[in-house]
Amino acid sequence: MSLAFDLDKPSGISVYHSQDNSSDKDKLITLPAGTTTATNQRHHSMNISWMRQFRLYKFTILILLLLVLLPLLAHRKLLNAEQEAPPTDVHRSRPLLDAYEDFSAMRASDLKMRIEEMLRIKSTVSVELRELESRRQKLQSDISQYNQKIEELKQELLREQTELERLKISVEQAQVAQREAVQRNTPELALPRTLLPSTLPRKMNGVSSGIAAACEMHNCFDHSRCSLTSGFPVYLYDPDVHNVQRAGYDIDGFLKTTLKQTLGYNAHIVRDPKQACIYLVLVGEALLEQDLLRNNRYAAQEAEQQLQQRSTVSSVTTHSPIDIQKLYQLPHWGGDGRNHVLLNLARRDLNSARTNPLLQLNTMRAIIVQSTFERIQFRPNYDLIVPPILGPPGGDVWQECASMVPARRKYLLSFQGELRPALSMQTAGSQPLDDFILEHLKDMTRSATQDQFLLQFQCVPATEVQDADTLPDWTLCGSDSSRKQLLKDSTYALILPPLGQRVSSTLMLARLYEALRSGAVPVILGADELRLPYAETLDWRRAALLLPKARITELHFLLRAVQDADLLLLRRQGRLIWERYLSSVQATVDTVIASMRDRLGIPPRPVPSVVAQSVFNNTFIPLKSEPPVGMDTEPEESLGPIEPPYPSPAFRRNYTILRMHSKEAWNDWMDPFYLYPQLPFDPALPSEAKFMGSHTGFRPIGKGIGGAGKEFSEALGGNYPREQFTIVILTYEREQVLMDSLGRLYGLPYLHKVVVVWNSPKPPLDDLRWPDIGVPVAVVRAPRNSLNNRFLPFDVIETEAVLSVDDDAHLRHDEILFGFRVWREHRDRIVGFPGRYHAWDLSSNNMWHYNSNYSCELSMVLTGAAFLHKYYMYLYSYHLPQAIRDKVDEYMNCEDIAMNFLVSHLTRRPPVKVTSRWTFRCPGCPVSLSEDDTHFQERHKCINFFSQVFGYTPLLNTQYRADSILFKTRIPHDKQKCFKYI
């Protein structure tokens, strides 16, 4: 060991480097400068002490002098000896360094050599230390990498073991499916193949009026032309070619043109009469030719000539406007008119005898469709009663309706009408009970009560004088707008039955039409004597109060006994009936055809899907890339088996849905016009049926014994057979975000297909690499940039369950599968992750606000990450009012709110939120439209506008969310939960 000095240190400090041959590290020893000098000072102080003692004793002075002089002489001698030594003795002085000799007396050259040597030694040691440190760090890095590889291999081992288990489960389920296919003894149902007749109706002999009056479907209708698989083909006689009116009469031009256009859109219309099941003949509304010209610019001149013309046509008006011989000569009449439907649709003339032009005519076996029927004329379950055509040709009609709330309005009950012609009640064929009814109603208006009644039995101002052939009935008072305003202020609208022996009249049905349109609940007196429109299919007890005349004395009590909830249900059902079946020419024509088809038990036409057009041409093959593995799943958690694509069985209830659920289709679902592949309302089997005879497709948990963990992940369980789901992603020019989202779907169980709706007009880049996620990815070109494209019912969507997600939504696999399992138990509702609610504006007290704050109550689940049934995609695209879809396009916002409105409106149930997740955006994704400041302002406006269109706010609140059954449940250590984190 040797010492070396470091002279670069600050003055007053000497540093020694200890150099040890056995070690590569330096040991620094720092000594204070002048250590030898301090020792001499101590000796000097001792000498001074002796001198003081000499003063005391006198003899110590000499000793002190000797002690001082002798060291000085010795020191001088040593210095002289060192100066006389040769220069070659420098290295001999190195051992003096070990003895901490004083360097102050060294020569400058020697000191410089030693300093340079020490600097060389220092630099060498420093280099060696750095090399050693670098080696140490490299070794540590290698060790860390090896440890990481070991962990990755362990994870990969677990993942491969999990994948192996999934493959084993998949093989077992494939074997089960194979056995089911072998044992299946029922045909695979699909869309019916059309079976049509190929000949015209045979010529038969005519029938008498007596036979015609007894006609029913079993003895007057030819079922052989209407096969169950025919699709109910309908042929329309062109009213311009086959005119059955007498001279001087013609059909209303608006009605004629609109009917032809409307039927042109109907899926049942055929051009070949040989294929037809029924034949439609437009026989009315037949008006005098001068009446058809009243709305033109020469109306004033024709009014002056009216009296002159009356005399010339008086002989004509006493007869029916229908020429019965022209009717018999129709080319396909077949001698007796079987399978012919005579349409007499009233529009302008609501009170004359011409509303029932077929009264005295023998129409043989033809079915009559009109508004006015005499009791002796109407053939139940054969003829059909329809309301007058008082609405537009088609389109949105919500502007005509009033708001459904508040439940109670200004008037409890209202009626405006006048008996015309002004005959006595007895002359009109009424009974004494009718006189009592009128007197009692008048007394109600004069009674002392808090309820207000507006009951007027004379028109003020008086209405115009009716024609001489006017039928006795309660005519309408005032204009359409004045009556509409009164009914909007009325809680109930009184409807009196027609006089005489009529079971229905055009004026009575016009009152019913106007009451339903304005939200006034109809109160029909004498309903037990009447026939209401489409009574075979519509349940009028859910939309009106049907009372016999004898209940007139209890009428006020009954109206007050109806609670607000029931009152609003009546009003809501009445509006649904009006919108779907009565509101327009389109609604009336479609309802007539659907009613005839429903009688025969023939399934309707399948609802048309939107044909998906790929963004890639037929020759282009997009580039593929390997997806990231294990991003969103725990390696030891198996979430489900790997299955080949399995589309949901479609059209399996073709011949039973409208036979068993006709009332629901007409009165709840409000859509008997189309046949859907599946419905969210399909019934579930009893539990034991899954094991006894109806086991096909079912995958019970633990084969029926239940379980958790492994047993739970191996099968879907639940109350419905196995199925898969489709993910629909709407994207717009965010390719990398989309690719990342697709990559995260790799290995997702029960995924059937991914449909990417490409909303951008620019096609994707040719060099864009699409992740290979193990299932088909269909990239569909959108017709235009619209958020409504999210809910287009594309034909490539082959499953009932649809997971609608944004392109930047980040959901784990276990979250998706848990949402899918929950949706299978709530198929008619929206099931998703981010919850929102509509909050009442307390400042204005008349509007809603959209709110996304954390809340214990919600009413919406955003469709940026939600499951829904494909059935609602059809309804959104085809039946939702166009004004709502236009508002979505205007704001480029609110399509998720619109879907929540639609589903809650139809089901009257709130959505279902799953898991604790409140947002679903991926971290680091580009800013979306929802981050804009105006986003929330637009959503406020959307909620209020949608409420105005629907007539009320259908959203319902819910205060719970769905979590896995064993979530936060303490279980034994050897047991597993359903999901690890849900």
C-alpha cells in the first residue's frame, strides 16, 4: 500500500490516495495541513512552563536554555545533510511519503514529477472504474431482460393453456352442435317461397242479394288464390281505365291520384292479375262533377250556376253514383265478385247519402270497405269499416297532434254538434232514451261543479245548409282549426252514435279521428250498438271509454274516477292508433291491406334490409396485419369458447307470430305491416324444456348443474339458445384509431362479425393494414355522412344482438361479454355502459336538460357503447319520424338520444346500465365531436324537440345497474367468480 497526494484540493487540505495492489478502488485520506507544526508548538509551550518554574526556584533557567538550544542545533544539522545529498536519491525518499513527511521542503522538479505520476494513476483508475461500472450495468440489464422474458414466457404459457382449454370447449360444443344437427327433426325455416296462382278467376254464376247478405270468409272467399306462402299479392284496377261511376259522377282527383301513388309503394301490389289474391276496385268517393270543381279559381262562377245545375241533375241524385253493370263487367269479376274489395273512401262529403252508395246494390261476394254502414247491410268479419280520409297523403304528421301532458285540460268533456237535418228526434228514429241523454248532458253543463264542460248542441255560428240527401246525424261545427283548438283544451271528447239503424257513420268516425289527433280521449256513448274501425284487430278499449247509453247518469263519476296514469295511457294509445292507422292516405291503405291479410293468416312481406356496399372493389384485397395479443384479457381468465360464425336463426315464426300475437302486433308493437327476421319479444321456453325435447341450441351452465368460473365461461346459459353478436363501428377519417380498436377485438368470444360503417366520402388508404382478428370485418360505404348511418339495418348484420360502438371506444373483453350476457336477459331494451339522464330545468319549468354528471339515477344509455336488438334499427330507419333524423343531421349529434327515445317509447321501460364504467373513451385518442362546447347545448335542444315530436318525453328513470352475481361476494379460496373484475 502506498500514498499519493492530490494537490488539486483547496488550500489548507491535503489529500492522500491509498493505493492497494489487491483492490481497484481508491481510498482517500484527508489530513489537516501543518500537523508537524502543531507538534512543535506543544513542545514550545512546555518550555515556557519550565521557565516560569525557574523564576520561582532560580535554578531552572539553565535547564530551559539547554532544552531550547539543543533542538535548534539538531534541526540545523539535519537540513545541511539533506541539502548535501545527490539528486539521484529522490526515489529513495519515497518511503518518507509513507511516514507523512513534509513536502514543503521538496524541490519543485521532484514535486512536479510526483504530481504527474499521481495524475496518471488517477486517470488509469478512473478508466478502469468506468469500465467496471459499464460491465455491471450491462449485467444488470441482461438480468432484467432475462427476468422479463421469463415472465413473458410464463404469461404466454398461461395464455396458451387458456387457449387450449378454449379449444377443448370449442371442440365439445362443436360435437354437441353436430349431434343436434343429426337429431333435428324440424325443417330449417326461412323466408317463405312464393306460391302464386297462374290463372284468372273462373267464371261463376252471379249470386242473389240474400246470399250476398250472408257472406262470410268461409263461403264467399276463394282461399285457393291466397296460399300461405303467396305473400298476399294485390291487384288494383286502374280507376282511370275501369270507371264504375254513373254519368255525371267521378272520383275525387286527389284521392284517385294519391291512392295510385300510395299503392305503388306497397310491397303487396302486383301488375299481373293472374297472380293476385284480391282485387281492389276504387268506387268512391264519388262526387258530382260540379262538386269536383269547387276548389278551382272558377268557384264563384260555378256557385252562381249551382241552382241551374241542380235541376238538371236532380234525376241523377236520386240514384246511387255507382253503375252496377260496370262493376259486373270488370274483367276479373268472375261472375260473382269473389276476392274483390270495393273501396269507398270518404274525404270531402261526410254527411250525404253518397257516403253509402252501395246500400241498395247487390255487390254479390265482393267485400265492401267504407265508413257508413246500415245494420242490415254490414257483414261482420267480412266487410271492413274505415275512417274517412282526412289527412295528408303521407309523411310526418306529428305537427297535427297536441302534447299529451298535462293529463287534465281546461274542459273535462266537450262536444260541439248539431242534428241535421233539423228533424225531431222521433222522426229521426231515435228512442226516448236519446232525449233523456241530451237533457242530462245539458244539466251537466249547468251543474255546480269545479269541472268545466263545453257541450253545445247547436252550432254557433250556424253551419251552411246541407243538401237534401243529407243523412240525419250530428254534424260538425265550425272549421277544422277551431275544432282542433277546442279538442286540445279537452280532456275527453264526447261522441254520440249515429241516428237510425246505422252501425257506423262517416261523421261519427270523423269525430273519432279528430279526437284522437288532438289527444282528447273519446267517450263513445252507445258503443255496444256500434262498429268501430278495424275492430277485428284494434283493441279500442285501450284508447277510448266505451259506454252503453244507460251509463249516462254515471258519466261524470266515471270521468273523475280515471287516474292520471290511466288517462295518459288512453291518450298515448289513441295517438299511436291515429298515427299508424288513421292519419294519412298511406296509413289507411296499408291498414286495409294488412287487415285483409291478417284475416287470412298470411305472413306479411319481409322487411327490406339495406344492401351493404363494400368500400373495396371486387379485385382489391386489403392488407392484413397481425393484431396485438393479450391487450384486454387476463391470461388466466377464459371468457368463452372459440366458435365459427353462427348467424341468428331468422324468420322462424313466419306462420305463428301474427296468429298468436296479432293483438300485440296491432296494439303494442304497432307494426303488423312487415315480417321481421326476429323480434325482441319472442317467448322463452320453460326451464325443463331445455333438457326435455327442446334442447337444440341451448348451452346450460355446467350442463345444467350450474357453477362459476370455468363452468360459467364454457357456456352462455340463460333462457335462450346459443347466439353471437355483431359489432357495428361508425368511423370518419380516423384510420389509426379504428385500427387500434379493431386490434383490441382479437380473440373476443361470441363475436360473429364486425361491420365498419365508413362515413367518409374518401375511401381508406390502399396501404392501410387491417388487423386480422379472426372474424370477418365488413367495411360498408355509407350513402352519405350522417350519424343516422349507425342504425341502418344492413343485410350483413346476421345476428339479433348488435353492439354499437364508437371508433374510439375502449372496452375490455370481459366488459363486452358481460354486457352481452345481460342483454340476452333484456332483449327489448338498450344495455350498455355510459349512462346519462334528462334533468328538469327548474328556472323555466318547461324544458329538459341533457346531463352527464355522476348521478344515482339515469334514463339513457349512450349507443357509443351499447347492445340493442336489430329490430330497433329497422324501426329507427323506417318508422321514426323523419323530422328526428333530419334534426340529427342538422346538429350532427343526438342519434343516441333518438334511439333511447324510440326504445323507451315502444317498451315503456328504461335502459339497463352495466358495470361501473361511466365513460368509454380510449386514452390518447383524438378529440371527438362530443368534446365541443356546443355539443351539450345541442343535446339540450334535441331532448326538447324529440319530446315535442313524440308528444311527451318517453324516457324513464332507473336507479340500478347490473353487475355480475358474485361481484364482491366472499367465496372460498378454491372457488372462482363469474368474472374477476366485474
